[in-house]
Amino acid sequence: MRSDLIARYTIGEPIYENEFIVYPAQDKRMDHAVFIVTPDVALKLDKARFERVWTSINEAKSLTARRFVEIEDLIPPSPEDDNFYIVEKRPSKTLHQYLDETEMVAYERAVEIGRHILEGLATLHGAGYAHNALTDQCIYVSEDYSGLSVRIGNLHLISKIGEHIIPPYVPEFGAPEIYASGTFSASPALDIYAMGMIAYKLFLPRQTYASVFDSVMVWEDEHQREQSWKNIHLDPSNVFPRLDVLIPGFPEGLASLVERMLSRDPTARPRMGADALGEFARVTTGIQPMSWDPRGGMQQPEAPKPKKWTLAKLSMIGALLLICIGVGVVTIPKLLRPDPKLVADVGTWKKEAESRKQKAIAAKAPERPSGDQAKLAYDTGAAALTSADALLKDEDYEKALPGFQTAAINLGNSLITISKENAEKAKAAASAAGGDKAPSFAEADAKMKAAAEAATAKQMHAAVDAYDASKTTFDDLAKALTALAAAEKDATAKRETVNRIGAGDSPDVAKASGLMADAKAKAEQWQMPAATSGYGDAAKLFDKLIADVMAAKDEATALKQKVTDLNASITTRAGAADPTLAALAPKIGEADGRYTAEAYKLAIAAYQPILADLEALSARGFCPVSQTLAFETVPAGSYSLENVRLMTSSMKELGGMLGVANGAVKIDKSFCMQTKAVTRAEMAEYYTANSDPAAAEAYADNPQQPADDVPLAVAQNYTAWLSKQLNAPVHLPSATEWMASAAKITPEKLPDNGDIILQWSATPCEAGGNVAFMAQEGSTFVVCSDASAGGIFRVTAELR
């Protein structure tokens, strides 16, 4: 997970939702709970699906938040981390949990929940998406003073309507058609079916629902899930009983709508969420509230029966008339009801206490730890409210009034404590963000002091409002400082990147640095929006420079690869000790350093001359590399033969290779010639390698002297053996190559042993034997010699 997320959030243990991993987290600065959703490996392997999910979530942000969990942030992939992250707020309780905690949901509330869910589906379908995995596990419930709020969540599971999807698991409320072929298309019909299942769970008591869907009870066992699903949805013989059959008196129109929602034929269901919502509203409007009677199910309230006149009632009326006549009509209200002012006071305090209780519930006072001051005050106030309500039913207004007053005071104290705590947390967050010296910090602090004074004066509304106002101010300050710090950090990091990649000389750098200086000055004056904008403008200039350099990456990469490949090739052919190659090594290292630093334009400028030098060096060619043998290049060209004498009867006898015109020999292709004749030590090494120790011993003396008694056949065998040792083909020189090398390479001083010393070539004579060369008195004589004669020889190789 990315470091910026770890720095901002305290992240809990993950849970798995379909192809996603979900981490519960706590925002360290804003002190609220969120969920961080990231793709699992299974989704990342499907690149097409991965991209479609990213696009759909991006577009889902534009959907109204009225019936959807809020996406707080959508963090795209980065070069360092190829995941995207969805940071979203979710209410703490799912509909599944809410229903498990309630034996039966009141009819009016069930209707309200159903309408909320359908509003969400209508919004989703209208935007072109379907949820496809809707269950009560991904519907979230929150309850506050304004009532119950139901929202659809897990928007990362949605898909574009019509998109083909392979179901990754058996959805609990999935429609029968999804397993018809192993693949299915995202469709509003799937959501409508799931809504029908949710309706059964909403309107039925838990015991009734469990008896109808007994296999649902093993749903939590993952080994039984598929069979459970088949038992509920796939078996054609399994027809769900209508709700008006299960609950006598249940509205027929609503039961029919739910029945059509659960039709096995998708076309028989309401087409879209908007259609289902319209029908739902129509069949639930104007229906009288229902109550659950354990003996008879859902019962419509009975019409009040007409009251009959009895003798006792008539006697009472007569007595009242006598009292009215004897005492006066002025005293009758005092005898029949309590003091109207007392009743009004009780009503006022009751309404105030109930209002404060709802606000305390919305502030989650009941969920606070036992022993918490706000929790204790809430418990005391709630208990007093319950007792006062009981007294009010008995019309004991005098005792109910102090009860309602006690309830209102304690519930107000609970609200004050919570508001104060929230303000203090916001103040700490603003201080931690560095806002202690900000003017708005002092203003918010003054509001906190005013709130404390109001609390001391028992002015609950003024105290809560002041604490809430100070919290809002502190929150805004912390948010602005956080955005400012992030913008400054981003601009600074990008400026460092620009300098690192060699774009620091651009005029835009000076301009961006000026913007950063202005932004810093404005930040010191607490003009945070302007400062944040200034840093953002500087970052945009840096981004432009970085993008310009990064656009040259491909060209720099290609040049680097060419230099690397050519350098390796030349090193193999010429050896690392080649002086030209050695001189280029530091330059290559410098260019590689610029490439590593992502200074791609500077790297291109460095690689281009290096590549030109390497290409020229490569075109020159190289002789075989050996630690013991030396070769010299004989370039192509024409070489004078003034000192060559022919010892044969005719040129024809020597063969076409010796056709000499105007005393010169022409070489069309450069080649390599060994600078010295093969020594006795080298012949001894050859014989040793070929398992001939006697022959090797014969060459043990004078190891550095040329071997002057080697027959032609042995010389040819030696070249074949040496080719394997050098991993490069070598051969005896042709007569033409020998004469060109004699003119180019300074002749070696040979030992004077009194005998004629021949130098072998690979050119045969027409009359037999091979052309050999004999040096004497500064001239070279060309002769045809028998192959069995002894002589010296050198080897020749092609340029590599």
C-alpha cells in the first residue's frame, strides 16, 4: 500500500469483497472512519476488466450521493504502485445487521427503507450502470435525529449495463438467469430480482423469513453456499409464497409487485429501477399503517365502534349538570382537567427533551464507552424521559414536568460534552497542522470560550452551536493547511525532479520558483487558498518540463541500447584493452548516469557522439584477441613487389594467384597477419595438446625461436587446432596475402642455421607443391616447394 495512505490513515485488517480487498481505516487528521478499497490479484490479472472498473468508479463519483456511500477520494495508479484506491465513507451498520437486530421492522419503516433502496437503483440505472451483486450486506443504514437513512454501497462492484461479466461467486440474492451459461450481462433486471428478495426480508418477521428460506441459514458456510443458492433460486419447483399469503391483510398491490420482481422471466420484472420505484410509490401511497398481531399477522386497524349510551353514563351527565347549575360553569374545567399552563409546560419540556434525545442519538451518545461523561448524562436523561412519559400516560402532569426537565437538562449536558469534545479534537488537529497562529484559530478559540460560558450558564443551544461553529472553523483551517502542505510538498518534489533530470536551466523553472516564493509569502499571511493555488500553478509548470524530458525517454533508451550492444560487441572482438575503447568507457559511464537520473535529453546529447565513435571503431574491424599471439592489420590496397624474385620457369606455373602486373600485388579486403612466425614453444604446446609427447619433446629447446622445420601438412593441422583455441578461424596466408604482408609488416630476423628456410603459403603450384618464400640477401624468392619439406609459417585471419 502506498506510503501516503499509510501516513494519513490508521489501517486495520483487510476483508475480501469479490475481486477487491477492503481495509477499514481511521483518518488520523480528520478523525473519522473510512474504508480503503483496492483490487485483488484476480482482478489485476484481467487488464481489460481492471481498466473498466477504474472507469466505472471514476464515473460513479458523478452520481448523486443521496442514495450512495460517499466516495471521499479516488487515487489513481502511479509508476511506483499500479493499484488504484477508493477511499469511501460508509455508515457503520449494514441492513443485514439492522434486520438481525430487529425481530420485525415496522411497516412504515420497511416501506421507507424499500423506497430509499429503489431511489438508489433508479439513480444507478439512469446513469447506465447496474450493481449486479446487491444484497443487504452492501446496503448501509444510519439513524439520527432526522430519521433513518439507507444507502447503497460497494460501488466498486457495479458494471456498465450490457457488459459481459463472469460471476466470481454465487451472489446470495442473484437471479436464476446468471447461471444459465456461465456468463451474464450486467442488467437492471438482476438488481430488481435482488430487491424482491430484500423486500421479503424487510416485510417478514425474522421467524417467518427463516421458515420460508430455511436454506439461507447456512449461507455463512462457504461450502454450502452454492447449494443454498440453488435451493432458493434455481429450482423451478420452488415458487415463493406471496407476501399477502404469508401475512394476512398485507396490501395486495405491494405483494403483486414483489411477486413480479421475483419472476424467473427477466422481461416480466419492472424494466428499470425508476419503473419499480414508480410502482412501489403507487402501491404504498394511501395504505393505512399496519401492526403485527402474533395471532393473526398484519392487521388493518379496526374501525372504531359506535359507543352506546348506558344508565351509568346518563347518571354521570345528570350529576355534572347539577354541579354546573349549583357551582357555576367557571369551575367545571378545573374539576375535569389540570391547569392548562401546566399542560403547556409539560408539552414544551417533553418536546425539547425528545428533540435533544434524537440529537444525542445522532451524535452516537448511546454508543460511547460506559463511564464516559456524555454516555452517563445520556443514560440519565433517557431514563428520566422514559419515566416522565409513563407519568404522562397516567396524566400526572405535576410529577411528569420535573421528569421532562431533568431529561432535557441531562440530554443537553450530553450534547454539550460531545460538542465540546469534537471541538477540542478539531482544535488539536488544526494545531497539529500548524495553525496555532492563524487568525481563524483565534476566532475559533474565542467561540470555544463563549461556548464554555454558555454551558456554565446552562444555555445548551448556545453552547452547542458555539462549539459546533468552532469545530467547523478548526476543521476548515486543518483542511486548508493540509491542502497547502500537500501542494507545497508536491511542488518542491517536482522542482527537485526537474533539477535532477537536467531541465533546471529552463526559463519556466525561474518562473515556477517565483510562484513558489509568492505562495510562501501568502501562506505566512494566512492567505491559504491563494498560497495553495500558487504552489499548484508552480507544480503545473514543473509537470510540463518533466513531461517534455520524459517524452525523450524512448529515444534515449534506444540510443543507450545501441551503445551498450555495440560496446559489448567491440569488447568481444577487440578486447577491453583496446585504447580507443578504453577512452570511451568514462564517457559511456557519464551518459549512463544521466540516463539513470532520468535526464533523458542530456543522455541523448551524450550518447550520440559516443555511438558515432563506436560505429567508426566497429567499421575498422579487429584481429583475434590473444594474450600470447600478436596480429597486425594489413589494409586493402596495392603493394609494391620490387624485392620479389621468381624462381620458376613461368608465371603460369605458379598459378593465377601470382599474376603480377607492373611489379605490384592488389588486396581487395583487409586481413590480419601474425607478426611473428610460429615458435618452437607453440609447436610443443600443439603436440602436447594432440597427445604426441615425443614430438613435443623435440621442440623443447630454444622455445622462443621460430620453428623452421614444420612440413606444410603439419602447419595446416596447426591452424585448425589454433582456430579452436582462439574461437576464430585462422589459416595459412595465400601467396598474395603473404607478399602484401611482407611489404606492410617489418620482416622478422630469422635464425641463420646454414640451411634454406622456406615460409609456407596456402597457394598451390600447378606442377605440384605449394608456393613458398625464401629470403636471401635482401630479396625474397618465390619458389614451388614439396609439401614434405620443412619451413616456417605464420597464420592469417579475417577482420571481425
